[in-house]
Amino acid sequence: MSSLPAGPCLMNPKSTASRALLWMVPIVLFLAACSQQAELCSRPDQHPDCASELQQRLAEARVPGVSVAIIDNRRLVSQWTMGDHADQNGRLLSSVTPFQAGDLTQVVTAMGVLAWLQQADIPLDTAVNEGLDNWQIPDNSRWSGDDVTVRHLLSHRSGLTPTRFQGYRFGERQPNWDALLNGTEPARSAPVQLAGQPGQTCHSSAAAYEVLAYWLENQTGDNFSLWQSRTVLTPLNIPARYRLIGLPSPALGHDWRGETLDGGFRRFVERASSGLWASPSDLARVLMEIMAAEQGVGRVLTDSNLINEMLSPQGCGWGLGMRVERMESGTILSAEGITPGYRSRMIGHLQDGHGVVVMTNGDRGDRIIDDIVAAVRRDYNW
């Protein structure tokens, strides 16, 4: 009788090839187990198995907590949290716990700027230097005659120095306007100046939004935070603020190792670009206001031309204050927040009226956000 050919189940354990295959078995089994990882759901607060899976993923990512707000048919239909503040008292997160919003702040700033243009009947393409007094965007001989406009600043096409502010540790001196714009001590950022041709250069610049805030203060005579509160936040019944005074205890920020930041979080004097403290439900209300404005029933923005500009691609993938992507299914609005110890994301479908805001208090929160957004889109049939 002839012998059977060697195969995976009839191997000579002494052969080099057979030993290699035997070593691969546990790897294959591990990969198979990973591929069968339980899916997250959009409402772990209602499903214990799903909650356990999310808690495990938070632990693996070293992210203490996550907070979520879901919009469906232009209504806030769900708010839930998982995890804790990660302070010495072990307090649980709630739907009103504020997080650092990072770049999501810029969506709210854009609404305040457009509200002023609407009120004062100022063109979107107004040269910013014409409305600035003590400080102006420095001239650059390479692009002389190319004015930086309000539109350029809002759409990240100003050509200003690409900047991402890192905030200040507890106890560190914080700069005033003069130091921040000129890049002098105690500012920890470079001077605000042209690094590219206005209207032609595409790069995200948090400094552009600080220039907008300075311009807005020059124009309105109001403190930036006060203007934003009076024209955007209060009319929309949003308790979010640029300082923690009067707000619930915040979610404390954590680095990539899962360790709490010294002092709990960084302090941002750069309020227009990075400084808002908000919950996901606060920012969901901002997103719903934008959806309402597009339908002509907004409370803050009522000028149809400005609303159309805000929600139209201006180049570089940006609208005014957020990313705007035109697809066959409609217009997708999005923004991502990144500050030390925090990650967040806002996504909305303009025409269908759905969206989600996810905020985490950990540097490795992106992977959690990806999973939750995917679960929400699947469960709500988006």
C-alpha cells in the first residue's frame, strides 16, 4: 500500500517546514480570535454585553472615559457615557461633564464671526487688517497686495503660520494678546505671520482663529468669550464655556500611557481655536443649529448667503469652521478635536439630519471614536 503524501495533519515534526507550520498554529488561532471580536453597539448603556466590550476597549486603549451624543432626524435622541473622570474620587462621567473641545471650538467661533458679519452687514471677503488697530498681520514682500480676508481665516486658506497650540501647565504664565500674536514670552508659539499666499495656501492654522477673535474684539468692542456667550451659546441654551467657572467638574485629560496630565489638563488662553469646554450634547446642539440654519429656521444664523458659504467647500476640504464634503448622498460636515489628553469628533449629514459627537479624555481616544462612530452609523442605518 502506498504511503500518503505529507500534509498539514500528517507532518514530519522533524522537518524544518513542519516545525515552521507548527509554530504558526497559535498565531493563526490568535488572529482568528481577533477577527471574532465582538462588535460595539450604539447604545452600550442599554446592552450589558456591549458595555463590557466597550469597557475592555477603553482599558486596552488606556482611555478612562467616553461621552456620546447622537442626532437622528435633527433631534438629540441619545446621550450616554462610559468611564470616569479618573480623579482621586473616581467620579463617573455624566452627560453634562465638560471635555476640552479642541478644534471643535472653531465651529462655534465661526458661528460667532458669521453672526457679527450678519449683524453689521460686513462682507465675508473683508480684509482683516482693515479692522485691526494695535496689531496687524505683518506684510510679506512675496505676497504684497494679497489681503488676508475673513473668509481665508475661517477656511484655513489664510497662509498664516501653521500652528497647533499645546496649552499651558498649571502655574505657568499665560500670554496676553500682544505676546500671543507676536510670539514673545510667555507665549510658547511662533509669531503669527504669513507663511504662504493668502487664498492659495492650504494648511490648518489655529493661529488664524486667534486672529479672528482679536478682529472680532476690535469690531464689536466686546471680550471674545462674552460675545460668543451672548450671540451663540446662550440663544441655543448651551452651557458650554471658555472657562470652567460655573460648570460641572471636567473630565481630566490623560496621556498615551493612561496617566493623568499634571494639573488635570492644559490651560488654553487661545480660546477661539482650542479653548471651549463642552459636553457632546452641547456640541450636538451646535450641529443641530447648523442643520436648522440650512433649512432657513436657524436662531443664530439667518442670512441665507452666509449660511450657504459656511456649508460650501471653500477649497482644501474646508467650509467655514469645519470640513465640508459633497457626496452623492449629500453633504457631510465634520471636525476633530485634539488637545493634550483629549480627543473628540463631530460628524453630521446635512440633508438627512443625523450626526454624532464623541469625546474622550485620553490621547489614544481615536481608536475608541472610530469604533463608536462605525457602530452608530450601522445601528441607525446611516
